[in-house]
Amino acid sequence: MAWWKAWIEQKGVSVKSSPHFNPDPDAETLYKAMKGIGTNEQAIIDVLTQRSNAQRQQIAKSFMAQFGKDLIETLKSELSAKFERLIIALMYTPYSYEAKELYDAMKGLGTREGVIIEILASRTKKELQEIMKAYEEDYWSSLEEDIQADTSGYLERILVCLLQGSRDDLCGFVDPGLALQDAQDLYAAGEKIRGTDEMKFISILCGRSATHLMRVFEDYEKIASKSIEDSIKSETHGSLEEAMLTVVKCTRNLHSYFAERLYYAMKGAGTHDGTLIRNIVSRSEIDLNLIKCRFKEMYGKTLSSTIMEDTSSDYKNALLNLVGSDP
């Protein structure tokens, strides 16, 4: 399934609103779980992983009203390490959480380009507008200006182009003539010449709708006798290559892209917990069930079984609750 359809698939939601919801007893349960010596982590998991994000916001308001404490700060004082990071991620509103991930990717020394690429290439125009708004409200800074200050060259250009969201997310019409012209222009900008016209690649990949790009990729393969992915790999490198390939992957199948991100977050020695947490939390109320299905098709095992092998303790239990039952 291509990325522009993923946003209207309700069956993809793995974390849903709790029926007969009342935030007051939930807030009291959390207070008791963290009161005194020791913490009842399971009680925290049971409440926060089985409520929707909107319900968690109501619980936080009730917690403050009943006990005069900020729930996020209280959780931070009681929890630690990866489990804390996961639970705190659940407490942010969706756009503020993604704004925070982008901010954290750029603050301090070095930049985690992979996080920025993942978010900007896989979100719709409306989503990106909301993320930019949340970023400015939370950090008193322009996301676009911060990206420009923190990156350079063609990577900066493709990220800014993606952020501006010029792609028409839901356009179903494709002009065959324009698609063919774009395919020819891409071939002329790469395989046909010595060197690469990177801006031509960027303008087409970031400026056309997903439905249009699917046709462009088909035409390109006929012209070049190789896939657009293979050409990108041979014509670019580093973070620019990663950004272009991510746009292509998200255009072809958004659920496959996120399944791949989750798989490689847990493959081999060690776990990329930031990637694992971000993708499970951010997709849990959008399309995580559909991602789980693609994960099983692509890797021959379930997402939950992979999490069980790769994580442990309360962190594992919380992740499994968010992922839900196997497809």
C-alpha cells in the first residue's frame, strides 16, 4: 500500500480509546503507583498503554487537578532508562512528540540526520504543518531555519523541500505525458551524464504527488533498464542517498518502510531504542496493525516475537501492549 492511503486506514490502529473512560480513577491509580517507596511499573503500563493519546492528556489534567503535580515530571522522577523514555513519549501529544524528536536530533554536537529524514519523508503536508506549528510553540524557533542551520548542501535542500510539503498527498490524477517527461529528466540528470544533477532529482522527488511518482518510477525503469533505487545508489551517497531512497520507499509502500525501520532497529547486536520507540508510539494510533502485517510478510516472524527476543522487563511489556496481538 502506498503512503498516501495509510492515513485513512482505521483498521491500522493498534491503540484505541478505552470505552467508558474516566480520567480521575486512572490518575489516582498512577498516583498510588508512584507514591512512597518503590514504583508499581505494571500499574503504569496498564493505564498508559491502554488509553489513547487524547485520553492520556485528560489523565494528565486530572492528575494535576487532584494532586497538584505535573504527571510527566512525576513519571520522570520515578522511572529510568528506556522504559522512562517510552512512557514519556506516550505522554506528549502526537505533533509535540515529533517536534521533540526533531529538536533532539539537532541539539548539541552532531546531527542525527536519519531521524529528520524519517519524519519529513513519511508525513503528509498537513502533518508537517502541524509539526512545524508545535515546534515553534514548544521551542520558540522555526523548524525550517533550524534545519537550514544544522545541515548543508543538497541534504539541506531536500529536507527543506520535504518540509515545505509541496507534494500533493491525495492527488489521484496522473498526467502520463508529464510522468514520462519527469522520467526522462531523471535519466538525463543521472545515468545519461557524467556526474549528477542533484537538484533535478530533488525537485521531482519532493515536488510531485505519490501517485504521479509511481508512474514516473515505472517509466524510468523502462528508459534506464534499472530501478530508480539503483540509480540513486549509484549517483548519490551518504545522507542525501538515504533521504532520496526514503522518499522512494515511502512512495512505494509506507507500511513496508516502517516495517523495515523497526526490523533494523532490532537486528544484530544492540537495539536502536530511539527508532523502536518513536515508530511504535507514533504509528500506534495510525497504522501499526498494517505495519505488523507487512513486517511478518517481509521477515517471516511477527513484530511482537522480535520485540520479545530483543527487549526485556517493563520496557518489553509496555512495547508489547502497544503493539497488540499478532496478525
